[in-house]
Amino acid sequence: FFFSSRRRHTRYGTVTGVQTCALPIYRTRPAGERWQLSRTPWWKQPLDDFRNDDVREIVIMAGSQCSKTAGMLVALAWAVKHNPSPVLWITGNDDLAKDASQERVTPTLERCPDVMPLLLNNRLDKTVWKVRTKTCTIDIAGAQSSTALEQNPYRFVFGDEVRQWPQGSLQKVEKRQRSFSDAKRCFFSTPMLKGDEFHQRYLAGTQCE
């Protein structure tokens, strides 16, 4: 499990402080399970960085079954509760996005005690491609969708399995965040080719293990 983060106005940064495990982000639970940091201690620093306003980009490069998506779902639920803003959850293609929506994203939000009261009950507010809450909207899309990458602005972007994205998609995602001076991006994926676009993103940050 490797992760890398970049701070505001810098290409390469290091984390200078570690916060306590009692922070609210660690009590958020993904769907169908009681998520505990003690079982996945490698998630402590990435989640600390997610709460750090100075960190603008987090890149997680890890093998399969390393809780990559589960950790990001924790961060998503925390953001909806504590820092509501427009969110984009984006994965390789529309089929994968549909699966992520129905099997991971929506169930996580529905079963998280802190988020449940914020959900809207109208069926039009909870679709495969969009979840509206009382405080923000979460769009879910595939990286091949021109609508997701070229229209709406987002403060938070969660990019799943980035190795499957079309070339140039990472730059398009960045453009969707220009409206927010405090935008944050999280890219997580199993690695594919040394030196590819995703690997270069990892190399541009702190390169922690």
C-alpha cells in the first residue's frame, strides 16, 4: 500500500504533523461493515491528509483487496457530513460507475449514522448517477463520460481505478475543480505501467508507504 500527497502551491510536500485517532473521520463506517482503523492502520495517514486543508491531492497506489475503495468511502461520508460541497465519484467506465453507485457509494451513505439524516427521500434525489443530500450533491460517472469531465464544477473528486481511465482524463478532472480554491482530489488504483500517467501523479507527491 503506497500513497502520495501534494500540498497547496507545491509539487512535492511532506506531512509535518500526525493527528489523533479520535478524529470523527475514523468513526465513519462503510456499507455492511464496522470499519475500524485498527484493522487497516495504513489508512491513518491518508485520512489525516484528507482532513488537512493544505493537502490538495492524494494518490493511493495499492494491490487488490487492500481496502482502497473502503477507505475512500470513509472520506466521502466524512466530507458529506463535515465539509459538504459538490462531489464527483468517478471510475473507469459507466458500467463500473453503475456498480460502484449501487453496491458501494449509495449503501455507504444510507448506512452511515452521521449521513443518514442528510439524505433526501424523493426517488429523483437518489439515482444511479446522482445522490442529492440536504447539503450537497454527489455525481457518479465513468471516466469516458464527457458530461462528467467537461460540465460541472466539483470541490471533491474521488477517482477509482485510475489505471483504466482514458489518456488525459486526469487533466480534465483538474479543470473541473478550478472554481474552488480549496479543491481536493483523491486518486486510487492498482498500478499498471511504470511511468504512466497515474504513476507520475504518485511520484509528484510525498511517496509514503
